[in-house]
Amino acid sequence: MSPNRIRNLFLVTATCAFGACSQGGTSPSKEAEFLRQSEELTARFQSELQMELSSALSEVGPVDAIGVCQSAAPAIGARLSEDSGFTVSRIARRNRNAGNRIPPELEALYSDLETSPMQDGSPRSIHRTVGERFVYLRAIPMQEQPCSTCHGSNIDPALSQVISQTYPEDRAVGFEPGELRGAFLIESASRDLTEQSQSFE
Ligand code: HEC
């Protein structure tokens, strides 16, 4: 028995033992657990990035904050991926870093978020099974402050020059508040779906 299966069995037992076991002893589904973790991971990504960004903006100013954005976002994504076992990243149609482009199979989901980035006053999220994996997307809406300093229509020329030196193919400018700036993306490993049917049959 693989360590994962042992862990799953333990989870079923522990959940039932604590009385949260509904519907005849089934464990909470992998999908529900994926969703719960995705919500937590995107909240952490957002707050950690916001902290790094606002301290960089106030300590070194926007020009030097470019370097912070360049290294901080991928580093946070990598650490959250390692912690969770999922793949945690950011994607955008009009991206600054082409490495953040939308994977073709998620195009339709992204377009859906684009048509309405907000729901009940919060960034909207969507989750689906795509191929063999679960995916979760959470909207990152454009805000006036501090985002328009680096993604708006009226970027300071000195800053604009540094951005285009670092990102010659930059497409992430000219955004209006409320538009979809990008999305957090959480993806499970494809084996997760197969494991679910094997572990709980
Ligand atoms: C100091 C300038 C700066 C500010 C302020 C800033 N960003 Fe960015 N942003 C960047 C840079 C640089 C990148 C490219 C990072 C990389 O290389 O992965 C980026 C990338 C992104 C991406 C990833 C997709 C892409 O375009 O490559 C999103 C989404 C994003 N920013 C959203 C925001 C939002 C929302 C705000 C406001 C809360 C914001 N940014 C504020 C500089 C900034």
C-alpha cells in the first residue's frame, strides 16, 4: 500500500471518528479537498505577494520594485507548490512575463472569468476537471492602487523604460480598474483523479 493510500485511509478513519462522516461513511471527496486547499493557497499567494509588493514600493520605490516582482511572485508560487503538492502559479492573457501565458486548454475558463471578474464583491473563482486533473482559477482584478503604477495607462517614463528593458515583449499595460488583470491557477497532478477511484472503491 502506497503512503498516499495509507494517508487516505487514515483520513477516512479520522474524519469518521470525529463525527463529520456523512453519507454512509464516504470520505470528503478529493475534489472538495482540492477546492478547500486552492482557496487557502490563493489567499496566501495574494497576501504574501501584497506584503512584498507594498514593502518594496515604500522602501525602494517602483523602479527597484520591478526586480522584486520579477523574483517574488515565482518564488512564492514555487514554495506554495512545494508545500501543497499542487502547481501554483499566475496566468494572464495580456502578460508581462510570457511564461505566465494561458495554457490553451484553459482558454475557455479564463475567458469566462474575463467576462465577470467579480462575484458578490469578491474576485470570482472557477474550478473544473480538465483532462485528468482538477484546476482552480481565481480572478485577479486590476485595482487603481498600487497596480496602475506598473500596469495602468499613465506609467512614469523612467519606470516604463525599466519595464521595457526587463520585459521587451510586455503586454501588461493600459489596464482599467475592474478589468481582469490575470488569475491565480492551482492544478492538481493528473494522477490525483486516478488515485481517487483506486483508493475509495
Ligand atoms: C512595481 C511594479 C508593479 C506593481 C505595482 C504591480 N505589478 Fe504586477 N507585475 C509586475 C512585474 C515586473 C511582473 C512580471 C513578474 C514576472 O516576471 O513573473 C508583474 C506580473 C503580474 C501578473 C502576472 C501576469 C503577467 O502579466 O506576467 C499579474 C497577474 C499582476 N502582475 C497583477 C498585478 C496587480 C493586480 C497589481 C496590483 C495589486 C500589480 N500587479 C502591481 C510589476 C508590478
